[in-house]
Amino acid sequence: MVLENGYTLGFLGSGKMGTAVLAAAIAGAEAAKAQNLPDAIVPGRFVVSVRTAKSRVRLQERFGDKVTVVTDNQKVIDESNVVVLGFKPYMAQDILNRLHYSHFTILISLLAGTSIESIRQFTSVNTFIVRATTNTAAQCGQGMTALSYQGEYHPDSPITLAVEWLFNQTGKFVMVEESKQDACVALCGSAPAFTYLFMEALIDGAVKSGLPLETAQTMAAQVVLGAGHMAQVTGRHPASLRGDVCTPGGTTINGLAILEDRAVRGAVIGALDKATNISQDIGRAANENTASLDQARVASHINLAEMAQQISISRRNTLNAARQPSL
């Protein structure tokens, strides 16, 4: 296929993930234009479909005339060379079954738990499907994306160059077998929320120890950023880096002993396992009828609500224990 510099990048849906990728793509396209990169395959136009007036206003206020906002999904398909699927996974069958593809279209799916094969059944032979699991940090260029391609991977093809350019703008990406995508949903997609919860606990603990809230928040964010950067630049295992911070009988090793005693490690592993299972449930439902998709949606919300409640109870118990006077 011919995919040239200045192509149209479309988005079906403008939720948090889709908007995050859109923001990164616009910023990257503007930077590429300023640098005048002749060999890059970079989008020159962006078109997004929305369902509500509120979403239209939100996009127009944020991006102005950099984005064409429409209410017709078919218009996005007709005008775009590459289309990002950014709606909810349970909507896939209803939305995709209504569309017609008059030209070859690359579909990049952000739909958690939804396989390439499921999407292919809802679309046309005139499409090529890429499955991408990313996170909301994409909007500031610090996202982590797992990519899986339909069929054989060709590193120098226009499709690959366009897709990888896009996710270079959102942060880092890795290629994975599609069978590993559910685990990537947990680690790439859900783990940022788990990290924010840990940051929140760091802030609470610092405030309890007397630091002002704003100071504690600044410190916690930099501590998490610095730890991640150390792991990246050194390539060392976190356990090795952790050992560098500990001294015999010191503050760090005693604090770590509390975390291990409270089973924080096991809780994190359990949270990732739960998120992986939910993604698998969504994928299984995608191979059934729309009613099953709706049931999976409800079940997912219930399971995630239960998980959030358990985390909240655990956090409350931890804070209550911390408030108890030492004997």
C-alpha cells in the first residue's frame, strides 16, 4: 500500500486513551514539520468522531483547528488512511459492523481485551489491524505501549513505519506476541493507577510525618520518576537497585520490612493478576454476542469496584495502624 507523509489520521472515539494518543500525535506532527523530515511518514490532518456535544466542545477547546471533529464514524473511515479505535471494548461489534471500507485502512485498536481476530470479524478484508495497549501517560510522551500486528511483522513497511512513528510520540513501545497482550493491559494500562495509589500513600505518610502536602507531592512524584529512570538507564533489576539503598539496621531496610510484613508485594502481584483476568474475560466475551459483551462490561465494573473497595479498606487499615501509639 502507499502511505505518504501528510496522511490523515482518524479516531473513532475520544475517551482518555484516544485523546492521549491524539495529543501526542499532534505534538509530534508539529515537531516533525518544524524539523522538515523528508523521509518520515507523519500525519498531516486529524479527524475525530464524537457522540456528544460535550466531547466536541472539549476537543475544540483543547486542540482548536488542529482537529476536525465530526459525529459520523463513516466520515472518519472515508477520509482517513489510519484509524485509531478509541471507544469502549463492548461497543466494538455495534460500531464496526456499521462501517464500510472503500479503500485500504489501517486500524489501530486500543480496545482492552479485544483480539485482532475479533476486530477482523467485525470489519473488512480491506483493513490491516494493529493491537496497541498503552496508557494515559502517552499524552505527555511518557507512555508505554505493547504492539501486536496482524500477520507477519515487516519492520520496513509503510504500515510499520507509520505505526511506530505514532507510538514513538507517545513514549516507548515494545513488540509482543498477541497472546501476551492481556498481561500488557495489566502492566501498561492498569499499573499507572497502582503506581498513583502508591504515590498517594507516600504523600500521606510524609504528611503524617510533618511535611506540607505540596512539598510531599513534589517529592513523591520525583522519587517515583527517579526510581524508574534509574531502572531504565542502568538496566539493573529493581532488587539490585533496592539493595543499594539499604544499610544494616537503617531506615530503609526497616521500612521495607513493614511493607513485606503487610504483604504489599503480594497485593501488587494480585492486582496485576486480577487486571489480566478481567482483560481475558473481555476477550472471551468479544467472541460471543452483544449481550455477552454487555454482561462482561457489567462484571468488569463489579470486579474493579470490588478491587477498589478492597484497596480502600487496606489503605484505611494501614493508616489506622499507623496512628496507633507505639508501645
